[in-house]
Amino acid sequence: MALHEFVIELMERILADPELNITENDIRYFDAGVKLDNSEFQWDEAAPLAKNPTIVKSNSLIVRIAFENGIKEFLRFHVGDMYRIYKSEGMDEVYNLFASNYKQHSSRAKSHTMLLSSFRDYDKVKDRIIVRPLNYKLNHKELLHAVYQKYGDIAVVLYLLLDNQETGGHTQLLSTKVPAEVLIDWDLDIETVMSAAVENTMKLRPPVLVGFGEGIEFAQYTSFMDNPDLKIDFHSPFAPIVSTNPDLNGAVSAFYPGVLERLFEMTGEPFYLIFTNISEFHIHPVSMKFSVSKMRKVLFDVNLRNRIDEILSRELYLYDGVELKIV
């Protein structure tokens, strides 16, 4: 069966399934060369797709999910992947995978939209506000209408947590930025909201030391905030990095209350912070006498290898026991 015939048969089977309840108005196939502004694309409400063209690629099956509150979600299925499964395992396997994924995402999307519809009621979402770290300069346009606190070239940004999953050993965090206008409805100042969000994030992703290299005798993720007997030689070339558990967006731990103070207590002296990506940072006690220029060069080289969305900072920071500042 050719690809085009495969798509027709798959769509006919999808539309004929009363359990899925997908209509002709809710599904589109995008072949190679079809663009978002094509006249055949009539979903005016598909603004999220238009803002992120990477969601719609050639050979994609797009399914629209509409909810009673008027909110709509869009799911993309890669036809090339499904066609390869068809050729090796048959149409039944393809359809079962499609149906299973559609039902799973539909259920999840419904819970997301219900949460989003309660966005302006602080009491309903207060336990789901979190913070994530972003490079301010790289994201300044999208931060124009966001809620954040700025530390040097780092923005600690307020998000609403929609979903938090562990899949195949990896953490998938689905969240959306909280628009600044929502603070008016909440009738709260930014300090109060951010403090609550940081507290939620710290519970969800507690700060840890992460071991790497040879000679590490403690666990990969080691709690250090309430562990007074923990002794770490931060002068060692195998000294741990600081992150969170799970480590997604773990560099935000530098802005948790008490973390820098605890690290200062452990090192016994001021230390430099190198934010090598959004998920971690390294500390170097000043007595190690690393030159500032050498540390800047290390950070520069690391950022060259990072994806643009992994870059958190291009600056070197110093914590002197009182404040965090750019060197």
C-alpha cells in the first residue's frame, strides 16, 4: 500500500470509530509542501500552531480536540513513523497505537484545560505555580508580559505547572508562563507570589549535589541542606555540581532560600558560580585561585556546545556570604 492510500485508510478508520468521536472537521493531513498559510488550513483558532511552525511538519496528521469551555488542543502524529510501523507490523498495530495515544493525550489535555480555565483563581492554582530559570537576554521579548525576578542576566520566571511526568527515566515538565496581568486578579504582589512559587519548586525539585568523575563516594543525588555531617571537598577536581532532583531546570536551586548560605557554610569562604546550563551550576571557592579569565573561557566554551535553549548565563557570579553578584 502506498503512503497516500495508507493515510486515506487510516483516516477512514479513525472517523468510523465512535469511541474516538473524531469528525472530519477535527482532523487534517499535511503532505510535503503544505504550509500553515495554505488556504486549505482553515482553523483560525490554531494560533499556537502558527506561532510555532515546527509543530506542523510535512507528512503530519493533526487532530483537534475541542472542549466544552471553548479551549482547543492540537495533537500531531508523524505519518512517516506510522507508515513504517504499518509496513512492519500492519494497520491494526498502527491504529491501536494511534487510538491509545489519542485517548491518553485527550484525557491529559482535558485536565490541562480545566486547570487553565481556573488560571485567574489563585486559590485553585497556588499549589501549582513554580519557577524556571531563563537567560534574560535570550528571552527578553517573551518576558515582556511575564512575571519574573531578575538576577544579573538570569530571569527566574513564574510558571503554572500543568503536568510533571517521568518517562523512560526522563522528566517531562509541561508548564506555561503566568502572564503579568493575572497578578491583578490574584490581588497579590510579585514578591508574595514568587516566594510561594519558589517554595513549591523546592518541594517538587529539592536541591542536591550531583557527583561526577572518579573518587565520588556519595550517592549521585545527595541532599545537603539538612545534612550537617556531610563533608565535601569543593577544592577537589571531582567536586560535585549543584542541581535538583530531578535535575530538569536544576540551576534554579541557586535562587532557593538558604541554598547559597548553606554552600557558603560548607566551603567556609566566598565562591564563584558558573551556570553551565539551565540544569546545574558549578562552584569554585576563591582560594582555589582560578583566574576569572580562565573561568570565563570555560563558560564560553560550554555555551558554544549548548543548545540555545540550554544556555542560562554568559556571566560569572560570586557569592560572598551576603549577596550574589556578577564578577
